[in-house]
Amino acid sequence: MKRLIIIIALSLSSIPSVVGQNISQIDSLYSALKRVKGVEQIDIYNALAWEYRKSHPDSTVYFSNKAIGLTKILKFEGKIAKSLNYIGVAYHYKGDQVKSFDYYNLAVEAAIRHNDSSQYAHSLNNLGRLFSTQGDFVKSYDYYFTALEIFERLNDKEGLSYCYKSLSELYQTQNNYKKALEMSQKALEIRLGTDNIPGQVSMLLEMAQIQEHNKNYEKAFDYYLQAKVKAESIDDFINIANINIGISHLYYIQHKFPEALIFAQKASNMAGNTGNLNLLSRIDTQLGKVYFIEENFDKARHYFSKVLETASRSRELMIQLDAYYYLAEICEQKGDVNCAYENFQRYAEVKQALNNAEMARAIERSEARLEIEKRDKENELLLANQARDQAVIDRQRTYNVTLVVIVVAIFALVINLWVTSRKRRRANEKLHQKNIHIARQQEEIREQNDMINAQNKVLHKHNQDLAELNNEKDTLMNIVAHDLKSPFNRIKGIGELLLLSGLTAEQRNYVKLLKSISQSGIDLIRDLLDVNAFEFDKRKPEISKVDIYSLLLDKVKGFYADAKSKQIELRLEGGESQIFINSDKVYLSRVLDNLISNAIKFSDPGNPVILSVGRTENYTFISVKDFGQGFTEEDKQNIYKKFTKLSAQPTAGESSNGLGLAIVKTLVDRLEAEIELKTEIDKGSEFIIKFPSKITVPLDKITL
């Protein structure tokens, strides 16, 4: 019984703080009420009704009725269930449980009528709380869980938190503190996801009191501290004082009286001149108890006298009971028998008054419960009659609807048959016309096919003629190239012999020119023969292990004279001294010859040509880089095509037949490598040949 009294006292003590905290909210709502009209006014009236529910229930009734009147004027009755629920809450706080029950049921009916599932669930939760206060815990439990299922389906977090709080209070009345704590934790988790800090503080205080009942004082202390941090964050001085007195009581029941005194004094300092008489009485009572235990009877008497002075204004009999009891004990300890007797006699009178009040409340609860049960049964009977009448109406309506449906269906069937018959006749006529049109088109298609077949035969004959001409051209080119190669070689040989004889300087220049022209002719013939041979020669490359660095070094030596004649420095840079790949050395050598030769041809005197070799994780590469004229975007589109003349020209009048890069591309593809061009006008070009890792010889397999 005493534990229940403590819970009730703590709950009542929080009311003034809530009211105090919402003054700014109420002022804000009044200001908004002047600015808005229509449906928004309904929401503000309901919000004001909710804020006044504990401090001024009559105001809640007033504003709720204002909201209901406005919904009827605006014909927007979808919000009426909320207003009816708030009126029920107001009568609950006024103590008129029968009227509260009536309005909750009206809210249920309105919510069903307007499909307001949220307010329907709130109504059930309110009815559950009503039955819980009347001691009908089974019915209360059923209402709570029905409301809980609806809120879960709606994912209404606020509604779920109210349901969990209601269930927590129900389990506490049954001394099932484990389930009560579980429900409180669920409510707290939801409220932690909102900015409702007063609601969070309320749940933490409730959880602390549950842990105190379980004698789990450490957890109770932890919840008190969490609540204190949150209350301090919003300067909620009343709740801070409330928390301090709770902590003081926690130390008191553990016989840690110095700590209990410290927190009781903190609560007293925090409460100050508050008008919350209940809280002041609790603080003074706690201070009196601690001083009594410490045998500081003068201070104890001082605080218990203050309790009686405060209680005379608040008319709290339970607080007076404790004060008279301890004052009697103090007088006895000080040897003042008359004082002790007088206070004990008053203690007995207050206790009798409490018993009488408890009995009166029990009778009142019983009468209210009987009245509510009567109303509940009347509602059930009314609902049953309504259901029966509605079933008859529904059955008759079903008959009428069925008859109408049958008549409409028959009429629709007749119309459909007539329309279908008419459409079928039209469709048959269209089909006949289409068949004639299709037959005509088929005849035209046959004629066109005959023409196409004749044209295909002519095209086939042309293709055969072109193929024969192409073969004759290739054969002629090979013959001419071979026949021209020998005379050019002889001319070159005669030129070399003439250079060995005694010639004048002018004659030697002419002979050198003759030799150069002969070499150009030989190179052209070789390129013509090679490009033709590479295109039609399908033999596989002869793969062997090739030392790239050594090959490049040989090329530097081989092209040294050509580079020096144009004052070009041919450099081999970077890379490892030994990099091997599996490739065709002849093909690779020809590729490098063409790339290096082009780099020298298209470079201005004095600019270097750089050869480099290296490897990455994915490939081995060879680079030939010059600083010549570079290539345009159009050049890059045609650079690997045969007989293509590019924008860049040899810088010393050298010959260029447009076959070198075509041969390079063909051979690189044969070697299963790829070639990449990086170029910029007037800044040069870089050709990079990339050999994939699969054809690169690993270092650990190289035999030196």
C-alpha cells in the first residue's frame, strides 16, 4: 500500500511542472489562433484542450466543444473523434468516470464512422485506462492490446508509446514489475526518437521507481541520473527537484543517510518558492526523516512542522499522517509525554479520516464500475440490435442490387450481341477487301523478287569480275615489283662502284643522289611486296624468346648514321637491362625499323628521338618518341591505312609511300599486341607497343 502511495505522490508532483513547462506552448497556440481560420482552427482548439487536460479540465471540455462546433459548421467532421476523446480525458481527470466512459464510446463511434483508425485506437486505450482504474484489469488488458495492434499496423509511434505506458501501469498494479519495466522501456525508446523531452523524463522516472520496487537500486539510480540530465537540458527545475528527492529516498532506504541528506537539500534548493505544495511537502518530509534518523530532533521537528503548515493548505492527509507520526516519535525521544500523546492522537484521527476516504473512494469506484458495466451492456445490446437491423437492410439491399445487376446485365448482353453482330459484318467486309489487297501485293512481290534475282545474278557476275581483276592486279604488282627490284639493286651496286673510283666532287654528289633514289625505289618495292605478303600470308609468327633491350640497342646502332645525318640524337632510355618476351623477332624488328625510320624522317634537325622499354603489372611496352610535327585528328583516323598521305611531311625531303604504318599495324596485330599513339600538333608523337603479360617472360625463368 505504501509503495502505491509513493507512486501516486510522485505522479501528482509532476503535474505542476508539466503545466509550467507548457505555458509558452499555450501562449503560442493563443497567438496562432488569432492568425488562422477554418480547419487550422480546429487543430489549435484541440491542441489547447490537450494542454489544459490536467490543470484545467473544464477548459479542455470548452475548447473541445469549440472544435466540435467548428467541424460541424465546416462539414469537416473527420476530426471530431479526437475532440470527443479529449472531453473523455477531461472528465476522467475531474473524477466523473461515467461521463468519461460515455464520451470515449462516442469517440469510438465517430472514429468508426469516419474511418479514423488512429483515434479509434486512442479511444480503446482510454477505455482500457478507465477499466483499469475501476479494477477490471482483464477488460483493460483486452482494450490495451487491441489498441496496440492498431497502432502497430498504422506505425503510429506516439500512439504506441501511450499504449506501452498504459500497459506498464497495469502491470505495476499486478506487481508484475518485470513486464512493467519492459513496457516502459518500449515507451522510452519511442519517445527518445522525438523531441518530447518531458515525456522522456516521465518514462525514466517511472522506470527508476519500478527498479526501486525490484530493489535494483543501482539501475534505479542510473535512470534517475539519465532523467536529471534531460531535465537539466530544458531547465525543468521542478522535475530536477523531483529527481533529487527520488535519489534521496533511494539512499534513505539503503541506510546511506548522509547522501540522502545531500540530495534532499539539493531538492529543497531547486524547488525554491514553487507553488507545487505536494513537492514541497515531500522534500520537507524527506529532510525530517533523515534528521530524525541522525537524531537531530530540533531540525526534524522544524521540517515536520513545515510539512503540517503546507499540508493544511493542500489538504493532503497522507502527508499529515507521516508528519504527526514522526512528531509524536520526536516528542517521545525528548521526553515530552503530552506533546507525544497530542501528536499521536492527531495521527490516529488522520489515519481514521484516510480509512474513511479510502472506503468512500472504494464505494464510489464500485458504483462507477456498476454504472459503466450497465452502460457497456446497453451499448453491446444496442450494437447487437443495430447489427441485426443492418443485416436485414444489407440483405434487402443485396437483393435489390442483384436484381438491378441482372436486368442491366441482360440489357447489356442484348446490346453487346447487336454491336458484335454489326462489327462482325463490317469486319468481314474489311477482311474481304484486305484479302484482295494482299493478293495484289503478293503478285507485286513475286514480280519484285524476279527483278531482285536478276539483279543479284548481275551483281554476282560483277563481283567475280572484280575479284579476278584484283587478283590480276596483285599478281601484276608482284611481278612488276620483282622485276623492278633487280634493276634498282644493279643501279645501286654500280653507284657504289663509281664511288670507289676517282670522281670529282660534283660527280660524287650525283652518284650519291643516284644511289639514294635507287634505295628509295628498293624500299618502296620492299614495302609493296611486304604489305601484300603480310595480308595474304596466314602463317603463324615464329615465336622465340626476344631480348627487347638488346634489340633496341641494335636498332640504335643501325640507325645511328641516318640520325646523325640529320643532327638527331637517337637515345635509349630507362627500363631494365634485360626484358624478354615471347615473340617473332623478325616481325618485331620490322615494326621497330618502320617506327624509328618514320621518327627520324619527320623530326627536325637537332631534336632527339627517344626509345624506351619497360614493364607494368599488366604488360611490357616499347616506346618510340619524337618531337616532330605531330598528327592531326584527321590523320589519326587514317594513320594505319595503305597509301595514305598524312599532313606531316618528311623534314629533309625523304620519300614516304604511306605503307610503313600499315605494315606496323598488321604485324603488331599478328604478334597479339596493341599499338597506342599519343600525339600533339607541333610537339611530336609517341608510338607505344604493349605486349600483354601472358607473353612476357618472368624474370625467374630468364637464363643468363
